[in-house]
Amino acid sequence: MGDRRRAEGVVLLGGGPVARGAGVAARGDEVAGARKAAELRLYVALADAITAEQADELRKILKVPEGKHRS
């Protein structure tokens, strides 16, 4: 699994365990939630900033013809 492993409350870095307190995990959850909320606000603001005609043009530009998809 490589040198980095994660288990409940413990992160193993280079083979040595480093304990993580509940406060660290809670803070990480707070940051992730705030980032997600900010992302949503950004998308809503961007979506509200264009007209229906502009949105249609963007959809046309972004549409990939059948058989041209790559992964």
C-alpha cells in the first residue's frame, strides 16, 4: 500500500504512526464543508451571470460529437 496509510485517528507516514486528535479531524471536516459551500456559491454566481442564449452557445461549444470521446 505504499508508505502512506490511514486508519481511524492514526496516519502512518513512512512507517511511523502519528496520532490525530478528534479536533484535527473535525477541523478538516469544517474546512471541507466550507470549501464545498464556496464552490457552490461560485457556480451559482457564474450561472446567474450569463444569459440563456450564452448558456446555449456554451453547451454547443462543449458538446463532444459521438465517437470523439476520449478518456
